[in-house]
Amino acid sequence: MTVLITGSNGQLGTELKKLLDEQNIHYIAADVKDMDITNEEMVTGFVNKVQPSTIYHCAAYTAVDKAEDEGKALNQLINVDGTRNVAKAAEAVGATMVYISTDYVFDGTSLEEYPVDAIPNPQNEYGRAKYEGELEVQKYASKYYIVRTSWVYGEFGANFVFTMQKLAESHPKLTVVNDQFGRPTWTRSLAEFITFIVKDKVEYGVYHFSNDNSCTWYEFAVEILKDKDIIVEPVDSSAFPQKAKRPEHSIMDLSKTKKLGYSIPTWEDALEKFLSGLN
């Protein structure tokens, strides 16, 4: 069994490498210098040489606001064209492909949780490209897992947790939006789930994975900073205008994942474990 990780130096890719190292599972880590996913010939050649049985496709363009204008072409090139190239190459060697998608494929207007078969309706360029990436995977790969996740944070790379901690060092008071609802996801929890579905050979298809329970960004921030001497105040999202429209209520239904018998940590427990590991 040979495992290939794309985007291996990113937030999730690095977490996945750490997990596989702990499990003594051999993998080949590919970043852009090794395999530029936007170059179909390079992808085909690299995958043919490696002959992986599993490809964890963690490479992605994630600059959500830049994707609306200056990064629009790159967003398309990486998240759509690059994903197509990986899916084609995976199929050619019979590999199982794991594609990481996002809650941004939904419009966030429903007050109900979004099941895996809810009709996507992305409201920004990043969400549109990630959804088109899903379609490319479904079109070209016969053995695939599409795993939609949300509000990702972890030890490696920039994320909301580190941003809040950094701001708390120099501000006596922070204001955080309290009208956007979702599920935070620790990269460790996500890495454990995507390796589980491959190892246990669960049914191919689309899955939702985040840590359990839900919150607003404000509630998330309060929990992150609960041991700090700082005031956190709620505001509505109009206080922080952004180029890309964010879904207001993108809580994804986890029931399909839970039916696998998989135990999902709550976001509160996951955050506590993550923060304790930093100390």
C-alpha cells in the first residue's frame, strides 16, 4: 500500500503526515515543487511513477476573499483544474481518492443542518470552485471519498485560533461576529477520520466531517480565550465587511458519518485537547 499526499506542507497535509508517522504508515508527500497539480502531464507522470493505492488530495487554494478578484484564476486553476488532474491520474492507476471539500458549497440560508445530499448553492468563488472540484472527482474517479469540512484549525498554518490568540496579546477587547453559525474542525480530528474511512474501506461517496456541536464565531472565540484576561464582545457581520459572502448558517449534518460507528469529538473537547497540546 502506497499513500500519496498532495499539498503535504499545508495545514491538513502536515497534520496528516504527523498522524501517519505515528502509525508507521509509509507515505509520499508531494507539494507543488514535487507535483504541480495544475500541470496535468506532471501529475500523470508522478502518479504513474509512485503507483499509489490512496491519494489524499489536501492541496487547495484557500484565500477565500482573494478568490473573488485577484486570485480568481488561481482558485479555478488549483481547485478545479488541479483536482481534475489528480482525479484522472488516480483513476488511471486504480487509486482511491480522498478530496477535501467545504461547507461553502452551501448557501447557508437554511436553519436546518445540511445533509450530504442537500443541493449545493455556493455563494462565493471559493465555494463554487470547491464544488466544481467535487464534480470533477465524481466524473473522473470511480473510487472516491468527498469529505466536506468547515472552520478548520490546527497546529500547522494560519487559522482562527492562532489569530484570536495573537490579537489577545495586544488588545484588551475583541469583537467577533455572532451571526454566522457552523462547526469548528481540528485538523487532527479530520486527519483521523479520513484515514479511518480508507482503512475500514467504508462505502465510497460524500461525507460530512467536523467536530460535533455547533457555535458562532463569537462563541468559538470566547472558548479559545476563556483563560485569557480579555473581553470578547459579539457583533453582527456587518461590522466586518468582506469581499466573499460567507454562509450564515452552514451547519453540516454528521449523521452519515456517525452511522459508520465513528465517534466524533465535540468541538469543545477537540479545542481543549488542541490548546493543551500547545502548552
